[in-house]
Amino acid sequence: METCSPDQLAQFFGANATNATAAASYICGRFSAVSASLSDTSYAVDSTYLLFSAYLVFSMQLGFAMLCAGSVRAKNTMNIMLTNVLDAATGGLFYYLFGFAFAFGSPSNGFIGRHFFGLKSVPSPLFDYSYFLYQWAFAIAAAGITSGSIAERTQFVAYLIYSSFLTGFVYPVVSHWFWSSDGWASAANTDNLLFGSGVIDFAGSGVVHMVGGIAGLYGALIEGPRIGRFDHGGRAVALRGHSASLVVLGTFLLWFGWYGFNPGSFVKILAPYNSGSYYGQWSAVGRTAVTTTLAGCTAALTTLFGKRILSGHWNVTDVCNGLLGGFAAITAGCSVVEPWAAVICGFVAAWVLIGCNKLAEKVKYDDPLEAAQLHGGCGAWGIIFTALFATKKYVEEVYPGKPGRPHGLFMGGGGRLLAAHLIQILVIIGWVSATMGPLFYGLHKLKLLRISAEDEMAGMDLTRHGGFAYVYHDEDDPQKHGVQMRRIEPSGSI
């Protein structure tokens, strides 16, 4: 940007000017003061936007807590609520000490960061405190996903160990690969782009959702299903959560928080694409909120009618999970796709979730919250979807500095972005398998993973936490009286 020069400005004062140089210096000084004030305002606006987005993402922890509580049986409510609190608390400490440095400690190599341990040298020209808070909220979201997969049968110490390891090391390394400017596959690493494009995982279908989902997959596989989840013949038995009301409340809180998760990933809002135009990054923020909304809504409706056809019921819990599956899928490409493409994303995500749940029953896999299927399966679909539908205009606006970079295959951008995204899926699966798999297996061998059968039958609220969350009696359980949901065959009226 050009600066005001008193010597150059003085030339425009006429010969009658008494002290042209002094006048020019005064005017330039005023211009510099106004410019500095505008720069300060820009920093303040962007920092406030990022802090507000961080608060929204953090509010998703309450959504996770309500969703988890409603999805488990009443006898395990206090246990799952406490694990959600400790995911945030443990994650806060370990992300502060190690995680943020491993993720964004630049300058570094392509694998892992190596600066800012304990937020040393923050704030800096690269980051302010608000950026740490925002990224911490993402890290604990990944840990919260995993806790749902292993609910109702896991020892408390196992939660503390896996949450510390996931937020302090496993997740930060993945976020460094795809989000740091030094990451080997990052779209922001313009000097060394993977396949000339890098990976466009804008808000984390892979970085957050796949990492949390695959970690939960290993935990649930190594633990095995809950007692009673499958009968002696291998048929699935529904162990229904105790409160659909809490499930719906949690879903709406997560929906609300997702408007910080996806639009907030721009990090700043006061960034014009063309100076003086009504169209700028604020428009992209709005578009991202719209694509997020449409994907979730489409997935919810698709699940509603799909499950009605398959099971004969209008099931609110399934609809809530379908909605969240649509959100998990659109998270990668929310900023670089058209709204109509988000509808396709949500429609396919619903069937991906239904298919993953069918497969889970076939292989006798038990995940009380469908976390691995929802976040892992739909997250993987979202990565592929982005590589197919990312538009050239939006990619170049959101990821400037490299004109002509590859975009979506179906949008005329070739297959290089798809190749990069397939590699992302494979390396995330490999990394989480190589880290979280051995961790859960080691806890299992040390008898620190699963609770005893007696404690599981009685419920962890009573055996581990001193009492039930509610005034709850076995005779209140409708299954004791033979009241069960049955299949209603579709009739002429719906």
C-alpha cells in the first residue's frame, strides 16, 4: 500500500504557501493516524469474530453432553455427562501444553509443529490468543466424538488417558498436516501443494470428524459390544437411550454451534475480495452458513423417509443422527461449493449413515451414539464430495495465492483434487489406527478399559458415581412390562 510522503505532497502546494513542507507533514500525519486506526479496527473486528465463533464451537460441548445423555440408558447418565466435562477440561490443559504447538508451531516441518509450547511467544504476528481458543474447541470436539462410541462400558481412567493423548498429540498432528501453512498436504502451503492443489478440508470432515470417529471405532471394537446388545443368535437388540428429549435438545445445540464450526473457520471476516464492493469474505461466511444448513436439512428429511420405509417408524433419534451426518459431511467443502451441491451432499450422507449402521449390525459392532458411522463414514463422504463439487471461483477466493489450482472433478477441475483427498482419507485411517488402536489395546491388556460385567449391569452411576442421575427404578423400565416398539407396515396413509 502506498504511503503518504510529505515531500511529494508539498509539491502540490502553490508558491504562495508559507510552509508547504510543514503543512504536508501535518496532513500525512493525519492520514497515517487514520490508517493506523482502521488497521486496529480491522484486527479488533476479526478477533471478535473469531472469539464469537470459538464460543459457538465450545457450546457444542453442551450439545454433545445432552446428545450422549439422551442416547444412553438412565443408569449411565451421570457417567457420560462427567466424561464430557472432562473431555473439555483435560483437552484444555493438554492442548495448551502440547497440542497447539504440534498443530500450528510454525516454522516447522511438514509432519509436526515445534513452537508455541504452553503458548510461549503468543500473541505473535501469526496468532493471537483467540486463535488458540478456537482451535482448542475443535480439539475437544474430536475427543467428544470418541467418547460416544465407548459409552456405557468404559472405565473412567480410560477416558482420561485417551482424551489426553488424542487432544495432546494425535489430533494436533493431523491438523498440522492439513491446516498449518507448513503441513505437507495443506492447501495453505502454496510452495509445496500436494498434486498442485493440497487438501481442501475447510472445517474438518477429515481432521475432526474422521479422527474422532475412527478413534471411537477402535475403542468400541477392542471393548466389544455392551451386554445384551446382541442375543445368543447374534441378532441385534435395541438398547434404547432413555430420553429422546435430551437427544433433540443436544441436536439443536450442535446445530447452533455448527455456525461457529463452519463459517468461523474463515478466522477473519473483514477481508474484501474487491475493495469497495458489496461482495467479500463476509459473503463467503454467509454462503458457508447456507450450505451447512441445506446439507443438514436434506440429510434429516432423507433419513426420516428412508427409515420410515425400512423400519415403519418415524424415529426422531434417527432423524437427529441423520441431520448431524449431513453437517459432518458438508464440513469439508462448506466454503467452496454451491448451495445446490450441499443438497446432494446431505442426501448421500443420510444413506451413507444408514448403510454404515446396517454394516455395524452385520458385524456385531456396538456404538451407542453411532459416532464412528456418523462422523467417520459421513466425514469420509464429505471429503470425497468436496473433491467432486468444489467450484473454481470459490476455491481461488478462499485459498488465494495460487491461481489456477485444481478444483472439483464434476466442476471441470480434473482429478488431482480427488487424488489428494483420497490420500487424506488413507493417511487419517493409517495414523489413527497406528496411534489410538495400540493405546486402546494396551488399556485392554492392562484391564483399564472395560468395567466388570456386574458394574455394567448395575449401571455406572450407581457403582462408580454414588447414585443415579434421576429417581429411577427398574419397574419404570417399559421393557420389564413387555412394552416394545414393533414394526408397522406401511399402509395407504402416512
